[in-house]
Amino acid sequence: MKKIAIALLVFIAVGNLTAQDYKHSLQGIKKVKIASESGVIAKTHSQNEVLIKGEGRETPEKAKGLKAVYSGGSDNTGIGIYVQKEGETLIIRNLKGMHSETLEIYLPKEINITTESSNLGSLSFSGFSSEIEARTNVGGITLKNVTGPIVAKTATGEINIVFDKVSQSSPISIVSATGAIDVSLPSNTPANLELKTSMGEIYTDFDIKFPVEHKNMKVISGKRAINTQINNGGVDITLRSSTGNIYLRKK
């Protein structure tokens, strides 16, 4: 009997949630700006539109005939998200608080993206061959199979980035105030490197001629910035962590 009652409660709870998707054309759009207090997951798809996945909760009985309002703006999507086109930029603002579900978004892989999680939330992107700017307050940043240019910055959190290849068009900057940085580059990447950690160590398996080894990776004192080149130099890549190790790996 108890199991039946629990199952009934779960059924009722699930029944109060209605899956909702929101789509918006990206015709004439060159950049998407996303602001969210919770986390964001961005993936690629083949359509020239943004697809936002969400769960819409049924309106409580007492709220019938009313609409939810948020301090960050008006919900013009029906899923607690504000979307507005401004010139060649599409603004996406998550109006719900930092304890809401992670925002899941699908975009074309070539679209430029700026994303900020202002409170507690991590950012995750995969498969983009475009410019990405990702900032968090408390939360990690994970970028997989990207090309850049990349600007990634967090006050508290780890940054993990795997490059498919590295765009030479603009500098790359990866900064964590408190947290490790782990970056994987194709072994033939031409780059000018600036590496610095104030309270940590720097490890790499790139051949930048430092003699001390640790598990097949060279360890470098992090007290000063290290400026060096790989593959005869190329795009500027900066990796900085105030408190945390830096790992620069060959992919």
C-alpha cells in the first residue's frame, strides 16, 4: 500500500510538469548573449534557430488568470525566459533564480556566443566552431570540441577546455581566480603562451624545454608569468590561475 501511495505521488508530481520547447529564428543574427543565474548547457544542431528546452510547471489554481512576473524582465516565451533581438544580437535571459533547472540550449555551431552565470551555475558548451565568451561567479566552465577564439573566466571554479583545433584569428584568454585550469590543444598548434599561477604549479607535455618532470609532464614554477612559444609561435594564449594548478596537454 505504501509503495502504491508513493508511486501515486510521483505520478501527480510528474503530471504537474509539462515539457516545453521554445524556438526563435537566427536569421540576421551573428551573436547570442545568454544570461542566467543557474547553469547553462549549450549544444549544436543543424537548424538556423535557437532551441531552448524547458519544463513548464502548470499554473497553480490560485494563479489562474494571472501571470508570473520576474525582476529581470517579462516572460515572453512561456518558460520563464526573456528573448529579444537587438540588431544582430539575440538576447536570452533566464528569469528564474539560481536554484532553477539548468538551461539547455541548442544553437548552430558557427554562431558566436556570450554567456554569463551570475550566481551559482556552471557552463558547458560542446561542438562549437565560433567565438565563445563564458563567465561564471561560482561554477565551473567546460568547453569540448571547440575551436575558439575563447574567453573563459570564473571567480570560483575549474575550467576544462578541449580544442578540436585552435583559431588563429584572435587571442585566447582563460582565467580562474580560484580553481584549476586544464586545457588540451592539438599537438601541432602554433601559439605564443603566457602561463601563470600564483599558488599552484603548471604542468605540460609540450616541448618548452623545462627540465623537471612529473609523470611525463614538465612542472614549472608558478611564481612568475612564463612566456614561451610552441610550434614557432602563433595566436596568443593566456592561462592564469590565482589559486590552482594549470595543466596544458597535447591532444
